[in-house]
Amino acid sequence: MTMRRGCLPALLAGLLLLGALGWVLGGWYLSGPLKASTAFVVPDGSSLSSVAAKLEAEGAVDSASAFRWRARIFAGGAPIKAGEFMLPKGASPAKILSIIQGDEILRRFVTIPEGMPSIMVYERLMAHPGLTGGIAVPPEGSILPDTYEIQRGESRQAVLLRMQAAMQRTLAEAWEKRAPGIAVRTPQEALALAAIVEKETGKPEERRIVAGLYSNRLRQGIMLQADPTIIYPITKGKPLGRRIRQSEIQAVNDYNTYSMLGLPKGPITNPGRASIEAVLNPAQTDALYMVADGTGGHLFATTLEQHNANVERWYTIRKQRGDF
């Protein structure tokens, strides 16, 4: 019996389809590259993409991108859980995902990023399914940003007290090592200025320069004019989501350093160790002004004339971007 000419392409297409299906299924359910059982940590707040990249980097899967798209096809919308998990030798991608979505957690963690305001710390702790009980929103600046190990069923109040004790220890230790002649007079003033530094720059190499700039302004009786202090009374530290209004720049309150001399009445966020240390050992600089440079950093100036030129440059960058 002779096969019809039109059947051959259909057969080939079917074989190709079966081959592709086998490749997709095999890449999900067959053994993976792990040579031995391995502990794997999923940081708090991780996304599927970041976990996939971490799995590839640690040799648990061959390809982060393949793991990611297969997970989206086969695994539905179950969330990934934060904590430490044991991945068995040769675990398939399917097995790995089921483990990090399950309850077989060796250790659990909660992470407070640097610069997270207290209202968001409160929301993170209250949303954590492994903790129990309620808490009040903690005082701003009382939490040390870090990753904390927690126990399933532990009270949120106990976790919060550990975070606050860590800040108290860190601040006390840093205060003892402070440089002579700094602009802040007390640990609480250091915390208030560190919170401004934390919000003003995301570049580690800039922290001590920004701290030196604001220290210069404090000594010389110049308003700090830090934009995050305008936003804090409006949002309690959450992103504003829009440009600051002129009326908000002029608002008189205990935080807005555009309408008052000196430091705000307290911190505007929870600063990390690096920002606290920067304030207590600031760079020796003559800088009094700073403006964004378009790369995530800042241009610094010692005179108003230099600063105005830097501001014009920043406006030009923003116009090119279509900001206004």
C-alpha cells in the first residue's frame, strides 16, 4: 500500500510536535543537575525570576529561563515561600518548585530592606503567614534593616522586638566609634540624619559624601532641603507616585526641611548600617549642594553657581527623557 503524498508532511509535523512535547515535559520532570542534596535559601520577597536565576547560579537547574517558563506552564499560580529548603540530589525542576512552594521549610526568614519605612515593616510582618498575633506600627527608625530568622507560629511582637534590639545595639556600637567633631550631637540625631542619607542616595559610594554635605549644612545653619522630608508627612514613607507639588514644598510641619532649619523631629525611614556609619564618619567635603546626574547618582557642588549649572544639566536630561 502506497502512502499518500499529503500524509508525509502531516506525519513529520506530528513527530516534531511529539518531540517538542517530549522535550518540554522531559525538561520539567526528568532529573536535574544537582550532584548532592543541597540547602537552598529563598529570600523573603523573591520573585519567580530571581529564584530561577539563583537556582541556576547554584547549579540546581540548567537554565533559569527554561525553569521560569516551564514553571509558568505547569505550576499555576501557587506562591513561592521564603525560607531554607533541602533540595535532593538530582531533583527535577518540577520537584524543586513543589518543594519551594510547600511547607517543608528548614528555616524561615523575613527581610527588611534598607530604607523600608515602619508602615511597610508593619505591613510585611502582618502579611507573613507563619507569624501570629498583632503589632502596632513601630516608631520610625527603630528597626534595623536585615534578614531575620523566624519560627513558624512565632509572635509578630517577638520578631519586632528582635529587630528593634538589633537597631539599638547597632546604633550604640556605631556611636562609640564616631569620628570627632561630627555635626550630630546625639544618637537620635544621627538616626534622623542617617534616614535622610538612606533615602537620598542608593549608591553605596555616595553615602559618606551625602552625609558630609548635610553635615556641612547643619553646621552652617543652612536648610537641609531634602526632598524625602517633604514626602514623609504625606505618605509616611511610602512612594509618592507623582511629582512634589509647590504647596507641599512650602508646607510647614515637623519634617519638611524646606521650611525649617535643622533636622526633622525624627527619622523618616529605617536606615541601614551603612547610612548610620556614614553619618558618624562622613566624608571630608566642601559640598553644600547635590542634584541627580541621570545615572542614579548625584552631582555635587560647593557653590550655588555650580549647583545651578548642574540643575540645568539635569533638566536637559529630563527633557530628553520626555519627563516634561
